[in-house]
Amino acid sequence: MGNEAGTLDERLQAFVAKSRPHVGPPARDPVNQPMIRHWCDAIRDTNPVYTDEEAAAQSVHGGIVAPPTMLQAWTMRGLEPKPAEPEQAAAPQADGPTALLHEAGYTSVVATDCEQEYKRYLRPGDLLTVEGELESISGEKRTALGQGYFVTTRSTYLDQDGEVVAEMRFRILWFKPPQRSSGGG
């Protein structure tokens, strides 16, 4: 592990400069009523436009729609890779920015914030794909958790017709855990 391309900051910014959108595989399942119902039960959302066909038909939506907060649920991978997916698909990119941060001692991670913008409600039958891109990496910051870098990704959610239905920015902090003193006790 040498310093072959400059400082850590320069190397991280090179990843941002080279970043291009990557389209993932389609969701395993289309938006569907059973999953909407399970979600609403789990979070105790009783809005009838999500679960009551008659009430939804009479609403401004003209039919069942999915809660916007379910956005990520439709495209989450399962616990096991699909047969057509190589096992490496679940592993972090060995030569990516997160591997570089890890090698430099920024081994801890915490999600810091997420912004979502919904373009339209999802309806049963919509089949989503996600186009993801590394948007930015901050310079090193001092935080209450330790020294670290904020890594921001942008995800664009597309329906089966290629229409953008939502966008999300997700920011995580990769940080060096504070060193514990080795005092007696």
C-alpha cells in the first residue's frame, strides 16, 4: 500500500471525478399490495389510500399507491445473491474509495443523513431499478466520533418505463475510532 497517486484526499477526489452512474438490476418484485400492507401494519400507518381499494379509488390518486417511505424497500437485495449474481456483488469494491479509507484506518462507519425527493407515488405493478453514483467525498473532518470523511451517494429510482420516480442522497461517515488509552485498572 504505497502513496502511488498523491495524498489520501487527492486519491479520494479522483474516485469522485471518475464516478459514473451505475444501473443496478431491476427490483426482485414489482410494487405490490401484500408488501404495502405489511409495511403499513409494521409502522401502523392506517392511511386508506395504501390499503383500501374503495377509498383509494375515490381519492385524488384514483387507486392504491405505496407509502413514499417504502422507496428503498422495493430495491433492497435479499440476504442471498440471486443465482445469476456473482458472490462478489455483495462485497465492497476492493479498489474503491471505501477500501482506500479502510486501509488508511477509517474503519468505522455510521449513516449520518438521507434526503429523498419523490417525483410521483408508486403504484402496484411498478418495477424499479436504481441508478447509483458516488456524488462527493468531503475532506477530513473532526467529529465527535473521531476524524473522518463524509461519503455521499446519489441514487435515482426509475420505473419500468425509465421514468424517474424518486431521488435519494445518502451520506455516511467513515471515521477512525478514538484510540483507547491502555491504563491499568
